[in-house]
Amino acid sequence: MPGVRYPDSVLNGRKGVDRHSGKPHTQPPEWGISTQDASAMLGISPRATRALMNRHKSEYRLVSCPGGGACMYWERRVVERVLAKRLPMVSKEPARLCSSTEACYILAVARSTLTRYVRQGLLKEYKVRHATPTGVRILSCFLRAEVRNLAARKNAARVRAENVRRAQLKRMWNGRVGGLFDSEEPPNS
């Protein structure tokens, strides 16, 4: 803020430390949870926990450990809120869901068209975390029944359009020849 002069202890002090001594606190806060406990709750490494909590702008407090060093304590309510928002972890996709690749195959469309269907509200996308040998990936899945219903509607619309086109061709063909051919299909030439 312009015109406000902060003391050097505020400007140069590390975040989360005791303002008076400039060293880590001696007692853990009642509102806090340690990085180790938070990482166990979230199922990720302590380093990833610190990055995740910083992204969520969670307050923390440094507490000196008995063996030396410092431990970070994060706001428990923020950790619980992040845990509630995390996607479920699956080792294989559930039976009722199909992957986006399979949905593209059933609908006979490209991935971009599938994304357009989601934006238009024709399909609902479900995201899950999938454990792979190299790490965790987020998969887009769709209800298999919804995909099949959409494919059936698409096929029915395609058949109706094809029938309309055939009827138009038949009328046009009969008009040119004078009704000599009343068969379903015009003769091949």
C-alpha cells in the first residue's frame, strides 16, 4: 500500500514464523494438521501436498521439531475441503462407464465432436483419477447407456435423412422418365 511503511521484521520475516523471534513456533496450532498427516489423508507425497496447499492459498505455521528443523502445519479445514473435492481413484474404469476412446468408437465420431456433445449437454462427462504404473492420470468417462442412447438417436436421424433423400431421388427420377420405373431404386446405368 502506498504511504504505509512496514517494519523490517514484517518485510524480511518468513511466512508462518513467530513475528517476535523470527524463528519457527514451538507449539503446533490447534487448527493445524502437519504436512505428513495431510499427505497421508490426500494420498500424495509431502512435496505434492505443500504445492497443492500453496495453490489453495492455505495458511500454514512453521513449528520447530524436537529433532531439529521445522515442520509445516496447514489449516485442517482447507485440507478437508481439498480432500472432499478430489476425484475418486480407480485402478480400472467402472463397468457402467466407458472411456472417451470407446465413446468415440460407439458414436463413430472424433474426439472434438465428443467434446462438442459434452458442451451442448448431449452427454455428461465424469472424471476419475486412474492409477497407472507411471503415475496418476485424470480420465474422462461417460455413462455407457447414455452413449448408446445418443448413438441410437444419431442412427435414427441418419436413417430418416436417408429415406427423405431416397424419396426425393425417386420423385425426381419418375418425373424425368415419366413414371416408367415405379421400383424402389432407379436402374443402374
